[in-house]
Amino acid sequence: MKLNSVYDCSILKLSKIHNRAGNITILEGMASLPFDIKRVYYLYDIPAGESRGGHAHKALYQLVVAASGSFDILLDDGINKKVVTLNRPDYGLLIVPGIWRELMEFSSGAICLVLASHLYDEDDYIRHYEDFKSYKNDL
Ligand code: TYD
């Protein structure tokens, strides 16, 4: 977990059933998802210019989807950084444990849907960047 890099975070193509009445995406039995979904939450009504995140997780895996609108996710493993733009509901970003992330540049009306591998646990968070750097360096 500590050794995970931003290159272990990947964009996954999700299902999409399309017909003239619209689209549906189903997240079920995904072979490409390396965790069972225990928790779902979503961010919405994010004021212009705000950013979210600004933390890392020790054990939590997440799949992040722009269910509506768009936003950017900055990923940082302590050495490498990568910015991913999410703007389609049928793509998700897999974030593995041990990655600092910041979510920013939310479009108006954006909805950030998150599927998570564990229930909420404040002890799993690393909320200060200096603590994150020590955690990554302390192998
Ligand atoms: P946090 O994860 O810090 O938000 P973000 O990374 O989007 O900026 O969570 C914000 C608040 O919500 C914080 O007080 C903890 C609480 N929270 C829960 O109680 N349960 C949850 O599942 C999540 C994700 C957050």
C-alpha cells in the first residue's frame, strides 16, 4: 500500500447501455475492480473554485466517477504527480491506497460519485501532507 504509485491508479471503462430514452451504467461484478463495494457517497453543490480531498488513505480503494459534469483529480504518490480529468459517467478513476489526492475545477452542477472498499474510518485518513510524506518514506 505504501509503495503504491500514481501509475497504479487507472481509468476504468464502465458499462453503458444506450437507447433512445437515455443511458444506464451499472457497476456490478466488475472484474477490473480490485475491491468489493462497501460504501457509496457523492459530492455535489460544490461552489465554483472550491477543492475537495487533500488527503490520502492507508487502506481504502476508491472508484471515482463524474456522474454529472466534470472535475480534475490531482494524484500524488510523494514522488510523481498526475492530473486526471473526469468528464464522462461511463469512465471511473481507480484510486489505490497510499495516494494523496485533491479534487478541483468542478464544473457547475458536477456530481462526484465515489464507490469505496471500506466503511468510513477516520483512522484510515492521512490529512496532512507532511504526515503523508513521512508515511511514504518510512518503509
Ligand atoms: P472528507 O472525506 O474530508 O471530504 P472530502 O475529501 O470530499 O473533502 O469528508 C468530509 C466530512 O464528511 C468529514 O467530516 C467526514 C465526513 N464523512 C463521513 O462521515 N462519512 C463518509 O463516508 C465520508 C466520505 C465523509
